[in-house]
Amino acid sequence: MTSDEHTLDLEPLIPAHAALLFEGLQDERLYRYYAGHPPATLEELEKRYEGWSTRRSPDGTQIWLNYAVRRDDGAYVGWVQASIADAGATIGYDIFPEFWRKGYGKAACAALIGILAEEYRVQRIGATVDEGNVASIRLLESLGFSPVWTGPSDDMPGRTDRRYEMQRAVG
């Protein structure tokens, strides 16, 4: 996939990525629209990635796909993830602020959607976004997602979320 005249690669997330992504994940702007927070220590992030690298939820009911997003010049621009359960998947992403509005989020999400359709045969893909996050809403709509629900946020009291879905034909 290409963006901003660079090719992007999705690398399955492993503990070694913690040192490469830690600094970018410290930017508080990433957490404006969801109840996340910067990792406190590199060791904490390594441990989180170690759990995620199993590609399964602890109870074994979901497939967890987490990828570091890397440009061809070696720069890491963020990460994308999908949780697969039953017949569908939910995606999410963090693109580091210095790379915002350059097409990296769209390119990385499009590649993730391709993986979900081609390798995992997922037909229904969802995403939840804070209604104030106009950039993410536009990104999802540009990828073919449609709004299916608006209501109170589960993780940020007083905020409103929108749920988007897309149907993909797999063949």
C-alpha cells in the first residue's frame, strides 16, 4: 500500500516493536477520543505486546491481529488492530500525530481490511468512533463504512460514539 509517496508495511506486532513505537505512543493527542492513555513504561508496553503477539484473546474466543505500520524508509507511523469474533471483526488504529492527514491511516486500514477479507474471510467489519473525531469519521466513510448506530460512549462518560460497519464480499 502506498501513502504520501511511501510504501507501507504491516508488521505483526511483537514485543520488540515496543521500543520502536513507545515514543510515538506518548503523544496525548492520540487519546483525545478514547479512554486510552500513554504506556507508563517501555516494559509495560513490551508486556502488552507479548500478550498480543499470541494473536488470541486470553479466553481464546477472539483472534487478535495487531500490526505496526512502517514506511519503506523505516519510519513507524503507528499501528492498526482488528479483533475477530463470530462472523465479524472490529478495527481500530493509532497513527502518530506527525503523520496525520497524509493518507497513512487510510492506507493502513485498507490493508488491514484486505487481510481480514482475504486471509480470515471476514465479511462484516465494524469500527466505533467518537462523534467529535471528524478525521476518523471521514476516513471510515472514505473506506466504504456506513453509520449504523449513535449513542452514549461505553468508555468515555458524557461522550457520544458512532458505530460504523461495512460488508465485504469474500470470494
